[in-house]
Amino acid sequence: MLENIKHNQNESKQEAEIIYYNGDCFPIKKVWDTYFKYVKWNFEETVLDHDTFEDLVEIDKNIWDKLILDHDEVVQNDRLIMQEIEWALYPEEIERRFLWLTEQFWNKETVLKALDFVKEKHEWQYRKENTPYWAHCTLTAIYTIENGWSEEDAIVALLHDTVEDQYYDWLLEEIEELFWKSVLDKVLILSKERKWERISDEEYYEWINNNESCSRIKWADRLSNVYWLFYWENKVWNMKYLKKTINDIIPLIKDKFPDLVLKIEEWMDYITKNWTIDDKIKQRIEDLWKIRDLKKEI
């Protein structure tokens, strides 16, 4: 067949393709598509000699293999992201994963004390998709542990919204007493509101930028928030949030932690291409509403 690949004015392109596709040489279809892309089809007799065809197959197979590999990596990565998105709607699974990860810490008791503290302070606070707010704090801490950061980073990640969202007069003293001053200092750096006073974005990000640990934790916080954008219906607000992430968060980490930039950009790219919520996720969000209502009744 390779020595007699030809067509003439009596054969249509479709008929010629059938001849090509019946061959055993891989990947003939790709070669044929390439051939018709670059060789003008003029219904005149055309002969593709054996050596040229073999060269095309060889070149095309290399390209084909790379395309397949790249495609498989993208598909696999998208599948993992989707699994994480679904998993993030199950607070009990987030807590179970966190508890498993904390087994590596020598001071595990203090980290678990921070989890209990956060669950208590954020007990009646919920996110838009009806997950308890402490799940976001715990997921943020999970990212710090999975990246191999310190126990203190995990504790600060758990507490990072406590001062901003649940402040009362003796809260700062309580945090310092239960943990230690460096934890309180970092939590304050990560808080836009301190003692009911809101600081400017410029000051906020300047403080974070000057503290490497807080820069990492802020990345973990933002990645956790990017997950939950998938469930929120206001796409205009979501796009503004992603733009703010590009303008405010990425500059904090692009020089110090380029791998973290790639991770959050990967997530943002997925979110912007996949806004549609499937029925499984919609049902889970409805179930979370029911769970929340039951808790109120109890």
C-alpha cells in the first residue's frame, strides 16, 4: 500500500482517506490530515513516494505522542481539580484529612487545640454555598502542611480570619495565651480589620509582603477561596476576585515562590473555563442547606 498511495481525478478526497485509513502504518490518519493541509488538492494524479511517507509517519508520530501525553496530563489534572472541588463541600472530610496530616507534628496537641478554637469562634459563620466557615480555615491550613511548612504556619492558617471576623475585647490576649506571641503577630498581619478598624489594602499587602511566612499563608488562603468561587453564582464578582488575585496576591509570591504562582494560575484557569455546576454539586449544596437548618433547630 505504501508504494501505491495515489489518487486521481476519479477519486474524491473521502475515498482517498478510506484508502489511507485502512493501512496498518500508525498514525496514517494524522499523516493524511497533514498531507491535505499542506498539499493542494487539485484532482491531478499525485504520488507520495514510500520514503517521503515514512518520513512523514516518523515526524508525525513524535508530534502525535507529545500531543497525547500533553492531553492526558491536562485531562488528569482537570479530573484531580474537579475531585478537590467536590471534596471541599464535605467539611467532615476536610477535618479528617487535616487530622491525618497533623500526625507528623511533634506538637500535634497545640495544632488540634487551634482547630477546636477556630471551630468554636466561627461556629455560626457560613460561606455562600453553606459550608461552615471553619472548613475554609482548615483547608487553608491543609495547604500549609502539604507544602511542608511549619506547625506555626498551620496554626496561623487556622486562625487567619479569627481577628477579622470574630473580634472581641480580650481575643488578642486569648490567642497569645493559648498559643504564643509570634502566632498573634502573624494573625494580625493577615487581618484587614483589627479592633474593628479596617486598614488600607496598600498597608495590608505591604505588611504581608514583608513577612515570608504570611505571604505563603496568604497564598494558601486565596487558593482555598478560589475553590469556592466555583459554587458562587455571581460570575461578575468572581471575575473581579480573580483579577484582584492576579493584581494583589501573585506579586506577593511570584519571586519567592514561583511554584505557588503556577498552582494558583492553574486553578484560576480551570475555574474560568468551567463555570457550570453539575447536578451532583447542586444536590450537595441543597443538602448543606438542610444540615444548616437542622443545626439551627437543635
